[in-house]
Amino acid sequence: MKHTIRLAFAGVLLFFAFAMSGCMHHVSSNPAVVYSETLESASAAVDTVSIGLKAANDTVTTLTQGGTLEPEYYAKTHEYLVAVAKANDKAIAAIRAAQMGDTSVDWKSAVLAIADAGASVDPSTFGIKSDTAKKSLLIGLATLKTALTAIPASFGK
Amino acid sequence: MDYTQLIASLLPLLLQYGPELVKSVSALIHQNPQTAGETDEAYIARLNVMITANLNDAAKNDAAVETAPDPTPAA
């Protein structure tokens, strides 16, 4: 239970860190420095989303293997996670291109699209009958949800 | 299986991802600021190393999710 609280606390800290990162005061006024700092924040954002995705996927895998989650709900949840992962992949590619000097790529929209992909479906409404499985799924998705919620706060819309 | 048992069964996952998340949070909070005396060029180079590392880690985790085998027990 202590570790659950630690993870939940990390999730809350994460939200505020994301929210703060978009409006942090930059010491350097060099546009190149500011740009690199912004890309670094974006890269940290997609990395954190990916960690949330992997944690969520491992959670539903464990629940399914243990018989707590029915296979049909694993399929629905996994489909949702893959959709968010693919949006995350597009953002990764856009940030890489921007890092390489492509000034035409709209990496910010690609990052915001991750939050849109996450919001397109609410996994808690999949109709999972088991109350226990539902609670476990919410815990497993908590980190991902926090990372997705923090994206618009940090990168604006 | 009651709630307490389920949390206990998920503890390995929480232990596994807890440290990673705290690390990500710390990185975001500190924002890897430019150190005193560090030139802009050196700082940008350092940031690029971190960007590449973050993106590579993210791509690896995404791929793990997308290619995860179906855990459904065989009928």
C-alpha cells in the first residue's frame, strides 16, 4: 500500500511538473537554447506517456492472466493503449525531425494529439463487470491518465 | 479476491514503475537547467543527448505495448 501511495504521489507531482514546465522562466534568452529546452520537455512528456502505457499494458496483462479480467476487456483495453501508443509514435517522429532541424514539422500538434487519442475513449466505461477488476484497471491507468491530462496544460492548445 | 489482495498482486508492477516515474518527475521539475559557466552550445548539446535518450526510451516502450502477445489463456 505504501508503494501505491508513492506511485500516486509521483503521478500528482508529474501533473504539476508538466503544468509548470510550460511556463518555467528561462534564464537564457538565446532562442536556440529556449527551443532545445522546449523540445527536451516534449521528449520527457512522450517518454512519460510511454512509461504509463507500458505500466497499463502490464497491469491488464497480469489481470487477464490471473483470470480477473475477461479476455474481451483485455482486447478493448489493449486496442485503446495501442491507439495512444501510435499517437505517441507520431509525436516521437515529429520531435526527432524538429531536433534534426526541420522547422516545418508541427511537433506541438503531434504532442497534443496524444492527449486527444487518450481522451477519445474512456477505458473505465468498457463495461467491465467485476468491480475488483475495474478498480485495478483504474490504478493501472492512473499514471497514463495523469501524463495525458498534463499535456494540454504544458504545451497549450 | 479482495481489494487488498489485488493491490498486493500489483505491487511488483508498482515497484517496477515507481522509480522510473519519480525519475521522470525529478527531471521535469529540475528542467535540467543551464549550469553557471556552461556555454549555450554545450548546454544545447547536453539537451540533445537527453532528448535522444527520452525519445529512444519512449519508442521502445511504445513498441512493447504494440507488439505485446495476447495473454488470454488458451481455451
